[in-house]
Amino acid sequence: MNNTVWINKLFDGYVQDSSVPLLFEQKDRLKEKEPVLNLSIHPLRFADDIFFNFQTNDPKLKKRLQKYEVNYNIFYTYADIQKASFIKNVKNNTIKENSILLIGQTPMDKTVYDGTKYLLLTDFITQIQNISKKYHHIYFKPHPYAKNTNKLLKELKKYIPNIKITYDNIYHLLSNDNIKHIAGLNSSVLYEAKYFKKEVTFLYKPYFDFDKEDIGVYGNYFDSSFWADILQTDDKNISIPFSPNRLRKSLNDFWGYSQISDEIILKDIIKSKIKYLLMKYF
């Protein structure tokens, strides 16, 4: 389904009286003269649900949005919960002390397109070599949807012979005290790593600017008073109570999250058990 159709269907009951177009991941349209409101999935994805990042080209609309900006300090607490869970439940720590983690991305990610080509980690080899000098070990975490992992790892090893690949869950890696530094092109993990108190290096320029342009809103968008306020429309008096993973389920966006959610783990256990019984008796 077209992303803009999806976002309008999701909020149809709230925004149908507004003249401001509601967009999804269409950042280029912020250059238009007429007011637009662009939403994307916020890069911080380890809370009870994923949530939206808002952008607009209308200063008055932006000012109204800023009243609802999430208190980012809560993500330090969410990160602490994940770190405590890691200490309690992960028995075998495969990461050695004083390590740096290199994050992979999909090769056609629009956040790493420089106007002429899609950038790769190998375009930043000198920078990677320099920042990794003060660490004893370097690990590479590939993106699970990347198809060029083996080729990329082979190229990286030409310049960084001691690099090792890891397939550990990303939130387990972020929670691991043996990892001191996270580096990558422009992965959402780089935004998350701050809250796990890691040193962070964007090898390419950040895609989001939360000090100036981007406004994270956590959950208020399921209350009609939010839309009535920011879009200056009539309030329809609709309020939906918070439910964990509501947006994750809508987008089927569980990457990296399955190992830190009881709900998802239980679902996987049930699916595995059903599969076993089907194979055994049929």
C-alpha cells in the first residue's frame, strides 16, 4: 500500500476536515510553499511502541507541534531497562572488552544517498581505521535485510583484518558494556546508541535534526484533541488508550525488537510449538 494512503487511513477520523496534506516519508515536499505535514517513523524504536517523527514547513504549525514533543529523557530509562534485562538473561557474552561496533545498512537506503550514489562503509575506510585505533576489537553488525553482507565484509577485511562479524541482537549489543563506541553511516541505531551511553560516530551526515526540524511525538496522535490543536480543526472527542506495539503491529516493524518483548517472544514460542506439532502429526 502507498505510504501516504496508509498514514491517511490510519488517522482518517482525526484529519479529514484539515486542508493540510498529511504525508509519510516525503521530506522533499517540505520545500513546497503551501503547508504540509510529513510523518516518518522515529529512529528510537526500543520503547513500548515505535512512534512518529513530525516535520512541517509551516512555522505556526511547528510551534503548536512542539508543545507535544516527547521528553527524550524517558529513553535513558528505557535503555536502562534493556541493559538490566541483558545482564539478567544473557549468559554468554561473546563481545570482548573495549570494542567498537560498526553498523551496516541496506544498500539502497535513501538516508545514505549523497546525490550521485548510495554510500557504503567502504567509502569511509580511513575514518573507520582512525576511530578504531583506541579500541582493542572491532565488530560488524550487518543489517538483516542487506543482501551484500558477505561482499561488504570481504572488502572491509582488506583494510581492517581483525574485524569480526556478529549476529547478536542489536539491543543486546547496545546493552553490552564491552562495546564503547558505535559507528555507522546513518542508521537508526546511531540515534539509539546515545541513550545506551555509547560514543557515537555518524560517518555520513545525520538524516534527522531534532534540535531544529524534527519533532518526536509519542502517542498523542491517537487523541483527537492533538489534531484539533495542531491543525486548528474541530475536536471530535476521540481518545484511544495506549496499547503497546500498536504501531509495530500496523507496520509489522519488529526488527531487532523480538528478543526484548515478552509479547513477541511468547508469539514466537507458540508459532514454533504449532510448527513442531504439525510436523510431528502430519
